[in-house]
Amino acid sequence: MRADESLRLPARLESLTAFRALALRAADRACMAAEARNHMELVLEEALVNIVGHAYAAGEGDVELDCGVPAPGQVVLVLRDWGPPFDPLHVRDESLEAGLLANREADLDERAPGGMGLFFIRSMSKASYSRVGEANELTLGIGA
């Protein structure tokens, strides 16, 4: 994918606003439908929060976001970090599965926190992971 815009910032919660703004500009260029745009925001935030919280346990690092618009109504996001290898699409986490099962019938305000980020990321119809050199690359396709 050819990125229309890219941004590389420290893996900190303060960086989320700038990454969100970049993705929303891509959604505007794509004339993305509101429902797809909302889904994109949710999945992007979950993926970034997971990177911020888990990729650099031993110190600080960066996150890079590439945004592309391959066709009207579509946005492709590529998230890159240089933490240890981690494939969110295929990791088996029994505590995550148990938490999702326990939360399945609960109202949103009664659910235990955590575990939903990987669920949302895995729900993407066009998602892929690869390890490129020293980087984790998570590609998320959103839209029509």
C-alpha cells in the first residue's frame, strides 16, 4: 500500500490524538461512511493503546501510522512498532477468551475492563500482521 500520509511519534497515550487526526483526515479523503469511520476510530484506538501499554515494557519506543485511501469509502491503516514480535490476530489468550465469555451476557457498564481490543482488531475483515525486519506491522483495511 502506498501511504498518503505517515506519522511517527513516541508510544505514549499523548500521541493518540495526533494519530486519530491523521486517520480521520484519511477517512475524510475517502468520503468514508459514518459507521465505518466510527469503527475505524475504535479499532485504531484499541490497537494503539495495546502498543503503548505492551510493546515497550522495557523502555520507550515509537509507533508509526501510515494511512492510505485505496478507493472511495476505504482506508488502509498500517501500524508499526519495534517491540518484541506480537501477532494480535493469532495469539491465543485463554484469559481473554474466558473474559469474553464471562462478559458476553453483561451490560456494557457491568463488564470487566480489558480484552476487547484484540477482539475488535480480530473483527476486521481485512486485517493482517507481519514482522518486517525488527518491526511489527499490523495492517487494517476499513470500509466498503
